[in-house]
Amino acid sequence: MKRLLITGAGGGLGRMARQRLAHLAPVLRLSDIVPMEEPASNEEVVVCDLSDAAAVSALVKDCDGIVHLGGVSTEQSFSAILDANIVGLRNLYEAARHNGMPRIFFAASNHVVGFYRQDEKVDIDSAVRPDGLYGVSKCFGEALARFYYDKLGQETAIVRIGSCFERPTDYRMLATWLSYDDFVSLVERVFAVPELGCPTLWGVSANSRAWWSNEHVSYLGWQPKDSADRFEQSIRDTGNWPDPGHPLAILQGGNNTQDPLSDH
Ligand code: NAI
Ligand code: 15L
């Protein structure tokens, strides 16, 4: 791979990916709608709104791989979600179609199944039960990725990320945490396997409390090494532990299930 595009490079995961994925290609192209740090000698920095089709087409040109992290990452107005996650994603896939179909790592989300209970078994073939418009937009993204694969052969790893932060900070994240190291090793595998196809998988570390299994994608050869287990006592010690009746302790989507529904 000569040039890897990272969208959302100004965001939480994007800033980490900028530091940790440089070994994957001689050139990193970094993009976001917000200004980013000045480029190093191996970097290209491009400010670009995903909802601008022409700009996204130019962005994707000459890239051999895409880590797509850009977009609205929380529950917001439908118009914001529409521009970034729906129009923006369609623009990305059209740009890929016209620029050599680079392999895509798509940051999907556990919030496509947020209204399942934590004690329900959910696998990759379970019906989606999004917990907000944000989750709905990720369902669209999953369907679009699958459509471009079935129609055109565009390869994508649809990664339903749990909670990818430096460390788990609450009860729910003891199940959903994905460590930065495990995120990096997953991206490495996605771009290393000779044939990827279009798998949907869970972006989650080897947490004992995890609700999801990745047995169906053993061909990727990805083995998460971290576990949230070692943080359990320190989280208990903070007192940040929900009552059994709290959504954080009942529903997979946790507090997102309680977000107000925007009417614009
Ligand atoms: P973030 O909100 O920190 O980063 C997203 C970036 O996308 C931001 O820098 C934002 O400026 C950019 N963006 C928003 N609208 C845009 C537009 N119209 N055009 C171009 N760029 C735009 O989110 P984070 O945590 O870094 O997540 C990255 C991706 O991973 C997101 O797609 C999120 O939905 C997904 N994800 C993250 C999880 C996590 O635990 N961090 C869990 C599940 C999914
Ligand atoms: C997500 O999809 C969000 O982007 C992130 O901010 C967290 O809320 C994460 O899920 C989570 O469920 O912890």
C-alpha cells in the first residue's frame, strides 16, 4: 500500500490512528472537516467536508486503502447525521468506485444493536435494533458497504466498534472496550489479508464481560490481546457503578438509549 487515507483524522480515534498507523503506508493522507496539525514529511493533510462529493472524490484519488473514521459519532440532529454519515458515506463509496476501489475499514458502531438487552445473545446476523438516529445512520453505512460489495466487489471491513478509548471508564465499558493496541492490530489484519470480502465484526477487546463473538471471522487472524477486566476494581472504587435498573446496566447501548430524539 502506497497511500492510506484516514478520514476523521482530527477526532479522538483519528488522532491516535495518525500516530499508530504510519507504518502501514509510506504516505498517510489525513482528512477532517476541522483543521488538523501540520503534516509531517510522510503526511498529506486535507480539510474536506464528507458531504461535498467533488471534494471527497479528489480526496480518495490515489489512495490504496481507507480507514473511514470521519462523521458524526454521537446522537445529534438528523440534518447533521444526514450530511456526514449518509450523504458523506455515499460520497466515499462513489469516490472509491471511481478511484480503483481501495479497501475500506468502516468504523461502524455497536449502537446498531443498542436496544438489545445485555443478557440477550446478539450475533452478527441478529436483526439490527439501533438506539438512535446515529445508530440508524450506521445501519445505513453497513447496508451501503454490503451493497457495494455485492454489486461491484468493493471490499470493506464493517467494524462494529464497542468503546474505543484509552481505557474503560464505566461499568458498560468493561464489556464494550476496544483498546487502542487492539484497534491497531485489527486495522493491520484488515489490510494484510489477501482476500477480505465484506465481513461484519465486533471491534472489542478480549473482555470477560463482552457480549459479542468474532468466531465467524477467524480467517482475519485477529486476536485481541487486551482486556478491560484489569480495570474493574478501579471502576468500582470510583463509585461509577450503575444500579441494576439503570439503562447502563440493562441495555447494550447504555446511556445512548436515553438520548432525546432530535426533531430537526
Ligand atoms: P470523533 O467525533 O472524535 O471523530 C469524528 C471526526 O469526524 C471528527 O473529528 C469530526 O470533525 C469529523 N467529521 C464530522 N463530520 C464530518 C464531515 N461532514 N466531514 C468530514 N469530517 C467530519 O469520533 P471518534 O470517537 O474518533 O470515532 C471515530 C469513528 O468511529 C466515528 O465514525 C464513530 O462513529 C466510530 N465509532 C467510534 C467509537 C468509539 O468508541 N470511539 C465506537 C463506535 C464507533
Ligand atoms: C460510539 O459509537 C460512539 O462513537 C462513541 O462516542 C461511544 O459512545 C461508543 O459508541 C460507545 O458505545 O461507548
